[in-house]
Amino acid sequence: MIVALSAAYNLLVSAVLQRRYPPPGAIYSVDGYAMHLYCTGVGAPTVIVEAGLGNNFISWQKVQPEVAKFTRICTYDRAGLGWSDDRPDPHDAKHIAQQLHALLHVAGENGPIVLVGASAGGYYARQFVSDFPQQVAGMVLSDSSVPNQIRDMPSGQGALTREKVRQVHRRAMWDLIEQSTGWARVSGHCKGDVEQGLDAWRNFARASDCRPAYARSGLAEWDEFWHSADEAAEARCCGSIPLVIVSADPDRPNPAWDPQTSNKLQESLKALSPQSRRIIARRSRHHVMIDRPDVVVAAIRQAVTDVREHKPDPQVGTTVVQ
């Protein structure tokens, strides 16, 4: 009875907070499911952001206002995240790309677009370009996951990374249990924590915190991570579209990654398009859009300019440190 009451209390508080803090943008019905899309700015091409694993639109609110000053930009919530309904479909790259395409069609955002993929969102972006190449005019990858990142890690680091996979899965399972039972809210863990500089979005984060559907979707994306990696590896991406690759600082300590191999993997992404360049964001961790939003904004501006001017970036093929 106690568990049932705490679970019901959690659902009630979540519903109240979601009504109290409706998200900016609009909610669209896509194949019978609600999906949240937030667009600002004017101009073409439109920038569409595919956030990292388990992240919603809030994680891009250091970048979106700046990009909106020179073109239109849209962030959104994938199935089960933020203000979007969960779905029974697999949370892999192919289904995520199809759902984004359907959302953009319903919302009338039909391109041309510059697609931005961060972390695991890089897999989803590559799949989208493969499935809907006529819509994508350019792309930016922000410290994107690389399909062969486990295989190419030195044995010691690779073993550590596989253990990290198991640890994250166990932690996500406990999060789901704690949120489904309401324990997370009763014990005061639903505070709406946000990254530094995003304090204005704390109430929105509280409204999306501790929802069982959110935890379930994050876990589903994680469990499909390696399947999505295989799909991205097989995807036909990215032709000769302008591609700007932003990478975290390889010199920042990270016990789970060998810095030299990680740097090589990021460099290998330049092979996706003959119109590619890479930027290393100094003093940045994995979430470059949080640590160095200025670098991500500049990369998006460069891709947008390349599309608008229909001429090659003068720094194609180079790696620049900023």
C-alpha cells in the first residue's frame, strides 16, 4: 500500500508540474503520440538538433538562442523524453530517424535543414541523412559517438568501457524502479538539476524529472546504443554535404577513454564527407554545447554559411583547435 501511494503521489505531482510549466514551442500529434518541438529564429536553412542519449531540448538552451540570431533552429524531445509521449517502438537509430521525419512533416519543417547530432545523437543524425538525404543540406556533429569506438579502444580501456556499459544499465534500472515506485520523489531527488548556466530552465527540468516514462525511455535508448551504432555504420551518410565536426578537448582527463584513440576516432569522422572539417573545443568535456557553446554556435554558423553560399568551406579537410 505504501508503494502504491508513493507511486500515485509521484504521478500526481508530475502531472501538476507539467501543466504548471508547459514547454515553449508546440506539441504535435505524430502517429497518435504527442511530440514536442521548439523552434525559434527565422531564415534558411533550418537547424534541427538531435540531442545526446537521454537528453531533451533543455540541454541545448545555451546554443539555441544564439543560433536563432542568424537562422531558424528547432530542438525537440524524442519519444518518452521531456514532453513527448513514450512509444512501444524500439529506441534505435532507424526508428528515431523515422519519428523525427514524421514530426518535421506534421510541423511543416520540411527543409532544407542542417542537422546537428550530439553524442549518440550523431548515430541518429547519420541514419536520418541516409533515409532522407533530400532534406539535409548540411550537418554538424558535436562530440559524436563513433560506431567502432569500443572495438578500437586499447584492451584495458575497452574492458573499462564495457564495464561502464553494465554500470550505466544497472543505474538506469534503479532509476526506473525508484521513479516507478515514487521513492525518488519522496526522498527528495526530483529537484530539476540542470547544467551550469541553465538555471532559468530549472522549473522545466523539475516538470520532466522523475517520470517513469522518461527513465524507461532513457534506459531503452541505452540498451539500443550498440544496435544504433551498427545501424549508423551501415547508413549511407553523408554524400558530399558540408560537415563540421566538433570534438571535446582530447587532453582533458577521462578514465574511460584513451585520449589518443578517441582523437583518432573523432578524426575518422572527416571521411563521412569530402566537404568536412573538424574543430577541437579546448577546455570542453563531452557536452561541448554546455562547456563551449560558442564553438558549437560557430560550427553551426559555418555549416549554414556553406549551404547558403553553395561553395566549399576554405578550411575543408583541416582540424582547427579553438
